[in-house]
Amino acid sequence: MKTGRVVYIMGSGRSGSTVLEVLLANSPDAVGVGELSHVIEDGFIKNKKCSCGEEFRKCGFWGRIVARVESERRDWERLNRILRGVEWHKGYWLTLLGLQKKKVQCDYKEINEVLLDAIFEEGEGKYIIDSSKYAGRALALSQQRDIRVICLLRSPSGLLNSFRKPNKEEQRPKSLVSLFLYYVYVTTSVRLAISRLPTQVFKLNYEDLVKNPSRVLDEISEFTELNLVDVKRKVEEKRMHTVGHLITANRIRKSQYVTLNTKIEVKDRHTLIEKVLIFVMQMWAKLLRL
Ligand SMILES: [Zn+2]
């Protein structure tokens, strides 16, 4: 059953994807689910705490999804392996090259249909906002659903500042070399996905969202057909946005409201080697037309 549209946020870690997801999920037509790619593991398997304060299975929203999808016995460990095998790092290349086994493709499609249908019906939204970020998920989902992809990236300098901040729950601070390799990997994988996606992709830099939120929200609204009138007003009035029911590991999961911080941190205290790497990363992104 095809019940609505998925607005999918693809991109790198620490690029403001959760903030963007919270903004879009505050549309009256939408339901935000965080990183749906992690919900089987963090929710169905580990029963982690939701942003509403309840455990996944006891949460007012996810509890209803659980009741609906667990009416049939499911092997969540196996389904999680299938999901990772299609969307995550190594699996991405198989998906990109069309080399996934038929059985894996069928099981992948089935579990996504079941989850998305349950969320559309229980969430009563015409749109699901999914911020899983994996390029592989954008590719695989586009083969089965009406999807609009927003490719969200952050400037190399902003990414470097962000990855320096210690944060136990998210990706750990990276060394310069691993950050560089991570950036090259993510930008290459999103570039390849963009060229393969049957739908158009909206390319967005986090810095543009922060500098010009009203204009960017108008563009996203036009691209996705999401009603963002109230969201835009709240951003302009610097009001809070409600965080829905997020399960996946993120600091925002621990707050019930967020505001869009429209001040860009300017920390130009980069060392020479950092400046060189930032320059190479900028050139790389330019080469990939990102
Ligand atoms: Zn909840």
C-alpha cells in the first residue's frame, strides 16, 4: 500500500540532519521518525529510550507501531542484518551496482513496506521525515516508494570543528586523516547515489540553512510539497520546535524542544595542515559538483 511520500535526508554525520528533520517534522502534514535505518536495532532489539522519555516499546507512538508490526513474528536480528547489508557501508556498493541477492531485496522491501505503512497510518501524516543519512537507503527506498531526497552536507571547516567536540553518544572525534577519508567517502557515495536516483535531489549546505532559514525552507517546501508556513514563522520568531519520538543516538533525543541556532561558529584557529586539508576537501566537493 502506498500511502504517502518519504522526505529523506541523506548526507554526512554532524551536518545538522536532526535539526533539519525536527524542523520538517513540525509541518502539520508530517511525522518525523529520526534515523529509521537504526530503529530496528535501537528500538525493536535494544528497546532504547525515546525522546519522549519512555522506552521504545512503551512510547505512545512507537508502541502502536510495535503492536501493528509484531502481530506477525519477526526475527529482528536477521532483518537488521538485511537492512545494514543493503544500506550501510559495504552493502551500499552492492546496492549501487545492483548486485544484491533477490531474497535480500525481497526481504528488505517487505520490512520497509511494513514499517512505513504502519508509520503512515499510526502517525496520520502524509509525509514521513527520515534522516538516516545513508546514500544506500536513498537508492534502495527510491525503488519502492515516492521519495524526495535532500542531500545535506556541511562545509569541511564546519565539519572539522564539529568532529572536534567530544560527544560520547555520537560519532567520536576523528583524527584529521580519518575525517578526511570520511569526507571523501561520504561525498563520493552521495555523488554516485545522486547520479543513480530516478528522482531529483535537493542539495543543501548546512551553512545556508543557518544563514538563510526562511529562503531554504521555502525551497524545501517547493521541492517536497511540505507545508512549512508555520515552521518558517517559528524560525523567524526564534520559537521552539517540538522534537517528536526519536530513538536513535543523538543529543537532541534528550531534549523535547529545539531552536535553530542561526549563529555560525567561526573558529578560524586552524593549523596550517588543517587549512591544507580543508582546501583539498573543498576542491574535492567542487569536483563532485556538491
Ligand atoms: Zn516516544
